[in-house]
Amino acid sequence: MANSEHRKRFITFAIIYTCICAAVISVAVFFQYRAYTKNYNLAAARICALVQEKYPDVTGSSIAEILNDNVSEKYDDNGKEFMQKYGIDMESDSVIMENDKEMKRFITIDIVAVVFMSAGFLGYIFSQRRYYENQISQMTACLRRINEGSYMLKMDDSKEGAVSILKSELYKTAVMMREAAENAKADKIMLKDSLSDISHQLKTPLTSLSINLENLEDNPDMDEASKNRILRRAKHDVVNISHMVSAILKLSRLEADVVEFNEKETKLSDITESAADRVTALCDLKDISLKIKKDSDRNAVVYCDSYWQTEAVTNIVKNAVEHAAKNVAIGYYSYEMYDEIVVENDGRAISDEDKKNIFKRFYRGQDFAADSVGIGLSLAESIIRHDNGYVMVDDLFNEKKECEGTRFVVRYLR
């Protein structure tokens, strides 16, 4: 398409330039013809006047008839012989000397006009060639800077055509390469931080597990009660490590975009009920009452992968149960612009500092359990964000505007 535009522009220029050249030549020929006609008419007029003066009996009509007689040729040979006596060749010389001067002058003008027109056309072609050479040189320099690691390109040419399109694509490529380089750098930093965090998080349970195993090894005659207590601690550490590794692997797969999601319309009731079933044992252990609100909308749906969304909501409900005093309530609703799940508990309010960082990986707030991994809410937030949603956390107020707990809101935009 760009080549056709360039060809069209060149053809348009050639046509217009040809028309201008033809007009200039036509004007020159016109004035040349006028000059020739004027000179011949003046010469004929002098001859006629002289003939009438010498021969009064010859009428003007007879003279005009002789001048315009193209049929009779009986005087042609005599006329040629007469002219040759004076050195005038009827085939190449003009009888009127002024016409020779005019001929030379017009030939000079025509040659100059043709030279200037040709120079103008060649100048246009040369300028176009120089333009493309300059553009290619500029793009070559840009590519050289990109290869050197500099992605700052100056693209100030607003002309249309193949070169402009090529420069635009080059600019896009440079931007993509710069973003890729920056993302790669950010990924390296994140990987470094993640490995550091993972190492730090695994260090505590591994150290505890190592100490417990050493106690068992160093004290073979330990009483049964102490041995069981150490084994329970070791099992607890193994469970924590297993849970942490599993959560980290899930989050890593999400961030690496290697998870194959099976997305379809899923009822929010199915997600919340599955999440509630998963934390039933924890509720029984902590004596927490978990209820689904009666005003929930059974028809509320969200387009998502039900397995992963259940994983996300389970982590949020689990966090609510861990920090509840006695009660946890779950509701799900449908609105014109979005659908949402609300998880409320009657525990202590979350501090402003914790609200800002609660979804960060490995973050553990002031009231978090000692064995908390600090990755569940981060994993939940990543899953929900994938399905065009977001999570909010805020204080829960009663009718008297008194804070009586915490509320998580999972909102899915349509």
C-alpha cells in the first residue's frame, strides 16, 4: 500500500510537470509563429506596395491571388534560380533575414527551457533519492543505537509513505524491546527478592524441624510424652513447609502465565460454598460460626476458572476465620456493573499499615499468627486480578458507626 502511494504521488508529479513543460513549449511556439507571420506579412506588404507603385495597372486582387496561389507552379523554378543568384537556398534559408534571427533566438529559448525542465525533473528525482538515503541512514543509526542498548529514538518525520511506516514500526519495535529489557531487569530483581523471601520463610520451619530431629537423635531414651510432643512439632513444621511450597508454586505459575484456565460462567454461590466447605475443619477447631447471608443473590455469576477462584476465595475466608472472634459471614451479590463476594468477621480491626500491605507476598501483620506464611492473600489477589477483579479490605461498622470487625470485598467487573 505504501509503495502504491509513492507510485501514485510520482505519477501525479510527472503528469503535472509534463503539462507545465507542454504549456511552456506551446507558448514559445505560439510566439515564434506570431513573429514569423509578422515578418512575412511585412515583407509581402512592402513587395505589394512596390509593385503597385511601379506597375499601377496591376490591381491589389491580382497581387493577393499570386501570393495565395498554391496550385500554379510555373514560376517556382524561375523563383528558385532568382534566389540562388543572391545566395539564398529555398530549402534551408529564409528569404527574410529577420526570420533567421528569430529562429536562432527561439531555438536558444527552447533549448534553455528544455534544459531547465529536465534539470527540474532530475532535481526532483535526486531530492527524493537523497531523502530516502537520509531516512535509511537515520534508521540505520537508530538500529545501531538499539544494538548498543539505547532505545531513545527521535521520530519527528510526519510524512506519509513507506519510509514513515517503516520508521513507525521501527519505533514500535524499539519501545517493545525497551519494555522487554526493563521487564527482564524487573523480573531479575523480583526473582532475587523472591528467592531471598522464600529462603527467609523456609529458614524458620526448617531450623525448627532440624532441632526437633536432633533432639530425637541425641536422646534415644526420651520418654514417650516428650517424643510425641517433638514429633507433633516436626509434623507441624513439615505441614507448614508443604503449604508454603505449594502456595509459592501456584503463585509462580500465575506470574509466569503458564496456567491454563478453564474459564466459563460460574455461580458465586458455588464458589463461596466450596470455599466454606474447605475451612469447615478450621472453624470447628477455633469454634467459629461460618454462615452464608440470606440476602445473597443465587443468580450472581462470574466468568472465571472455578477451581482457581475457589482457591482465591478460600484463602480470603481462611484469613477471616483466623482473625475472627466468633462469627464469619459470606454474601454474594449482583449489580449492574459488577458482581461481588463479601466476607465479614467480628475480629479486631486491621490497622491502616496492614491494609496497605496485606496483599503483598510474605507480608505478616501485627495480629497474624506465628505460623502464618503470608502468601495466601497475595495468591488470592493475583487470581482475582486475572479475572478482571480486585479485592478491597476495610473496617466493618455497625448501625451505631462503631467498628466491629473486618470486611473483605471481592469485586468482579463485567
